[in-house]
Amino acid sequence: MTTTPARTTDRPLPALPHWETTPEDLPGAIREVKAAIRARIAASGRSVEEVFAVVEQRVGESVAQIRADRERGEDIWPVIDYADIENGTVSAEQLAKLRRRGCLVVRGHFPREQALAWDAGIVDYVEGNGFFESYRGPGDDFFGSVGSKPEIYPIYWSPAQMEARQSERMAAVQALLNSQWRHESDGVTWFDPERDSLYPDRIRRRPPGADSSGLGTHCDPGTLDLWMTEGYQRAFRHLFDGSVEDYDPWDAAHRTAGTQYPGTTMCSAFRTFQGWTALSDMAHDQGVLHTVPIPEAMAYLMLRPLLDDVADDDMCGVTTNQVFPASERWHPLLLEALSGIPDVQAGDSVWWHCDMIHSVAPVADQQGWGNVMYIPAAPWCERNERYAAGVREAFLSGSSPSDFPEEHYERGWADRFAPQQLNATGRRGLGLD
């Protein structure tokens, strides 16, 4: 398939509508914004179909390469040893594969003994505070679907989690990941790649013998706000103005300052990468993370609802108060590339670009534990600084952070991580220095 070169026009492109509050007529709002995007693409001298064909070819080539690598028995996920990150000896070839695939396993991110000690410490922390006696069930429907009782622990302020978040080893990996992004453009510094905001998230502990239904294919950067708010319209400007060849999934411009569409996302912060740190050994076939390792696939997801076979009031199933779904109905090409992580050991960490489609495979009668701490790369920026103000209050009071259900199990737990235990990295991450 040949692609059509981007065309330019001297006419100003039509403005796109956006909302700061939820419209009463959501289907009408969707129809309006889709019509406006189609008009803007048409004003550039191209059709939606032409623009989508460019994206489809680019993504299709990546899918074909992944399938070929898989057939040859090659690893789909890049793997880098932490020692090379620490010593500055990561090769150009490794970095190129990281950017091409948008995901990474860091071997030996933490010593295995340290990770196992953190895992045991979490058990002591929750058992010593009577968590299981007071557990009220899943606080949200999304993670409530996984099946274990519980699998996701709504715990945020254990010594283990905070020690990992403020560790210099964590900061080194986050800085490497952040550096893959273009964080400065047009005279604006969009984020500080050397400073993380310590975004607090939960714990997963899945016991041996567990049955889990996993999590379906989805992505997390937002939902309707990706089309309907001014900040994201600018971030995805090349998809909407006919210059799709210039779209770069590693460009942070306008992603770190914009408002969000209410009820649209599970994360108020900007994350360059989502991630978790393994607290147990996990085999690749035991209900583990899968991704579609193609960062450019977001362009496919964003343009697919504009094609004629999708109803005018439908965004391929994207709506408020749910995650962004990826489905066989609308995105079969993308799901051909779905690829699981390799075997990991306690102390390894796993990372994936914030836009990427991912899932957790189901498992029956799991062999061994499946335990992780969710720790992303969330660099210091305008958006994350705003969120950090609430995180500080939650940390001091032992409350659940505002992105999560209001469960607040830790408020009365005297042995949660204390403010005086923060190091310089932790204080900067919470905006205290």
C-alpha cells in the first residue's frame, strides 16, 4: 500500500469543540466532535480514509515484524540488565528496540532478596493491621473482575512500597525511560525527566492455586478526553490536521498541562510508562501481563472511530467511567501483536508506554505466587504537581489517593511509612522540597 504525502493548506483549520464539564447529551457531544475532526482533516486536503490508511500501513508493518520475530523464536519484549542502566552501558541497539516496542523488562532492578523481603514485609503489614478482617471487597468494578479474594490490595503507604518508590535504583530506571520521550519543544519544558512524582498505586498478591479471569485488552491514558479536551487535541494534532506522518508517540507536547474530561480516566497524572516491580518469581504462562508492543497503535485507536462503519455517536466503545477498550470487533489487526512478558524473577521490573494496549491473561490453578507493586514513571510536570498536592495529604493521613476508591484502610495503621523516613528523592517526589 502506498501512502499519500501530507498536504498543506493556507486556510486556517477549523477549531475542534471541547468541554470542561460533562455534557448532558453525551451521544450528541460525540457526534459533534467527530464531525469537527472530519471537517478539520478534510480542510487539510485529505480524507479520513487517506489518513487512516497511512496509520494502518505503519502499524501493519510493525504487526508483521512482531509475528515474524515470534515465529523465529525471538524475544518480543526488550530486556535490559539494571547493571547496564547503573553503569551507563545500555547499547544503542537496546534503546532502539525499547523505542520500537515501547516496553521493557529490567532484570535485577532490585536484588531478589530485597524484593522477597518487601513481599514478606507487606504480609506482616496487612496481617498485623487486621486487613483481612476489615476488607470490604473490591472498591471498583474494573479490578473487582479479577476473581481472587482479594487480588488487588488497596494499600498505598507500606514501608515496602515507599522504600521502592523513593529508591535511587527506581529513580535511575525512571530517568532512562523518561529520556526516551521528547520533553522539550517550542521553548517549553513539558516535564523534568530526572524527577518523579511518586505516583502511589496498589499491590497485587495472587496466591498459588488461584483462578483469575484476568483483565481484558485496554489502554489507560484517558477515554473521551483524548478527543474532547483542548490539551489532548493539541497532543494528537497531527492525527487531526492531516499531517499524520509527523505523529510521534514519544512527543510529550501538551500532554502534561491539559484538563481532563470528567469521569473519563483512572489516572489523573501523566505517566510516561506504566510499570510494576515483581515481588515473586512468575512464569510467562501464569496469568501475566501482555501488551500490543507498538506505541504508534494509539493513532489507529484514535482515528478508527471516524471511519464510516462506526455509528456517529459511538467511539468504538469508548465512554465515560470505563477504561479504553481494544476489541476484536474494531481493532483485530492490533490484537494480532498481543505479546506476553518473559519469565521474571522477584526484583525484576516491567514497563510499558502509557498509550499501549495491555491485558492480564487469565489463569487457572496458578503455579507459584504472582505478586507485584505497581510503580510507574510519572515525571514532575504541571499536571503531576497538581496531583501531588492531594497525594501529600493522603500520605500524611494514610488515606487512599484521589484516583482510587475511597477505602482508606491505612488511616489508623501506626506502622505505615512515616514522613521522617522520606529521603531527598521522596521529598522531591511529593513536592516537599
